[in-house]
Amino acid sequence: MYAISLGDDGAELRPLEPWHAEEFLAHLDRGREFVNQHIPFGTNATDVASARAVLTSYADKRAADTGSLHGLWLDGKLVGGLLFRIFDAAGGNCEVGCWLEPAATGRGLVTRGMRVLIDWAIDERGIHRVEWRASSANLPSIKVARRLGMSRDGVLRRNHLYRGVRQDTEVWSVLAPEWRAARACDDH
């Protein structure tokens, strides 16, 4: 399908599809404890069949135009991913998110890949509002939202029970005119 280079360091953005189930499971196993600190992503993927089921659920979302998964590869190895958790083209809104295994952090992979996805969502699909939600305790995720030029809309206080603890969820967003203006400034 596609492989979009994210720079000179061997990083690529590619589709993450059901046929990647074994690679996806190996990646999750390497980063499961780290990823699951703040989000339960992949907790149901504990063997190849269940990993394939997670990937298939997002393939179904892609087919229905309601969401999708995109893998982040570094030197040919799956190290994380990006997603449209919610994609509502008719309403002009989407929610994006990410996950990485520990060895891939600190390289700007999420920020670089997310710029590609947001460009596509706004320019090709007419999305007006891109939303990012993160636990207030997930500082790396909040830093990505800031690097992407998002504004903090607010905090949903203690709205989410995770691992027996009530979490605050920060809601960040960028609107299409803001994204285009920031991109125009970056181009000069």
C-alpha cells in the first residue's frame, strides 16, 4: 500500500492491517507494560488470533470510514502506531491517538507521523476539528499535543476509571484554520 518516510532515520508510517498480527503481537509484548501505564491499548491482544482481531476491528472501521490504524516502523521494525480512534468526515471531527514501545520514545516519531495524518485529514477529507485526549498523568502525550500546536480545551476531572484509579482526561484540539496557518508559517 504505502510507506511514507518520516525522515532520514529510517522511520516510516505504514498501514497496520490484520496480516501484521504476528508482528503487532511481538511489538505489543515488547511494550505492553509501558503502553498500558495510561491506556489499555492492545490489552485484548494476547495471542496471534486476538491480535488479528484487534487489527481487524480497525480494518472494519477503515472500511466504514470511522477510524483506522497506522503503524510506525523504525528500520523495518514495528515500534508503535497512530490511530484515528474516531473519524466522522460528515461532522468534520476526528480523534487521534498514539502508542509506542519504550525503545522508540524520544525520537519524535509520533509528532512526525501525526503531522502526516492531520494534513491528510484536513486537506483530503475536510476534517475541521482534530481532537487529542490524554490522561493528565501522561506527560509525553500532552507534550505531543503541544508540539502539534493544539490548544487545551479543558480537563474532564476524574472521568475515567483505569487500573482502579480515577483519572483526569485532558482534551486538546486543533482546528483546520489554525493548522493551515501554523503550517504556512512553518513553510517560510
